[in-house]
Amino acid sequence: MTQIQVKKTLNAAEGEMLLNVDLQLPPRQLIGLYGKSGAGKTSLLRILAGLFSPDEAQIIVNNKTWIDTRKGILLSPQKRKVGLVFQDYALFPNMTVRKNLLFALSKGQSPEMVEELIELSELGDLQHQLPPKLSGGQQQRVALARALVQRPELLLLDEPLSALDQEMREKLQQYLLRVHQAYGLTTILISHNQEEIEKMADWVVVLDAGKVVKQGKVEDVFDNVAPEQLITLKGTLIKTEHSAGGTLLTIENGDNVWRVLDDEVREYQIGEDVRVELEAKEVKIAKK
């Protein structure tokens, strides 16, 4: 059982927002964390991983306390058995696939786990390649394998498949499910894609404006709810503003300028081309 009680004031696009979450997650389940951008999903995962400090929290994983602010308990990320995979892979580009996995071993840990993961992840033919020579799907397989090296009690996935094309995305969905089941993991998957959550998750938590608005079995939570449509906008990044709630992006495409909040604080390059995916229950188009 994973018990999560978290309070954290975030700076959102509309002003301050209180992330206020109280959850008890069933063990060895794949939990979908669903909600629109800016709901606090990534901030919650970063708090669980120890990369972001809460204002108040008690987090207990398999009867071990990771955080209890009232008792002054705050385990460092290195002392939490947690695996974390982001969309951008974060592999060491100058290390081979095998060395990326070996680097993740804890002190004194047997390298047998690396051999096991190379076989399970079907990376044998790629183990001596450098990450820049791999496809996006192959790099994501390596990133997931690296997150599993220390047999995490909690596997956290922050939209790991959103940058991939549909065919590769579907293949890696099956791969993720296979790995999740093979190791009996408790996995939390952030996804904006309702269809992906329905296909993969056993349990779903819907987050809106920092609060849990619904949770339960997937078929119950999404009962009679139509999947959201996905709108893709492309443009050039002209400005970024960082805050505790994420990164506010200003994007330009011709005469159009958009401001979009990415609920993770990460580095962007001004002038780079970006793609923004927005969800909508209903899309309306009208002339000015």
C-alpha cells in the first residue's frame, strides 16, 4: 500500500494553486494519473521522487516512511526505492546502453540485474550502442530499463510515450505492461491520453487544480465519458518564465502567439521549434 498526503502551494498560470492530495493506492497496480496541464501531476511525481519539497506531507510506501514533515522525516532521493522516467529520456549520451544501466547500480549491487533487464527489454543487439544512435522508442526502452535497475518499490512515469509516433507508442505500451507485470511493480503513469489510460491502467486518479476529483477503477471513472480530442499546435519558442508550478512558454507561429504552462520546470532553448498538445471535450471553430 502507498499512502500519500501532500500539500504544496504552486505558482500556476492563474496564480497560486494548492496541491492538496490524500491517496491510498493499491499495491502492484498500474495507476493512471490523469488531468489537464497545470493540474499538479508532475509536481506530485517530483515530490514522490524527492526532487521537490512539499509544504506538508506524509508519504508511506510499503510500510516505510519516506516523508513525514511533522516528525522531520525526509528521505533523500537516493534512499527512496523509486524509478523515474520522463519524456526526454535523460540518458548519458557518451555512455553505451550497457554502461547507462551499470551506472544506475547501487553500491555493492550485483550486475546480474543489468543482464536480466537487457534480456527482458530486448536490448542485446543495442547494448554497445550510444544513445544518440538509437531511435526514440529504443531510447525510451533504455530509460525504463535504467529506472528498474534497483528494483524500485514505486515506478513513476511522466508521459514517457507522448513524443513518439502512434505505432511506436502502441508497441511501448505493451512493453511497459509486460515489465510492470514481470516485476510486480506499483506504477504511476501520467498521461493526457484517456485511451492510453484505459488501455494500461488498473486504477485511475483524476487531478484538477491540485485536487483529486475522482478515483477508482478505470471503467468506473471513465464510464460514459467520451475520450478527449487532441489538438496539436506548432510554433517557435520566444520566451520562458520559470516558477514552482512549471514553465510558462510563449510560442509564436506567424501572427499567432500562445502562452502555455508546462507543469514541469525544465530547460528550453529560445528559438527552438516546439509542439503543444491540448485536449478538449468539444472543439468549436468560428470566424472572428
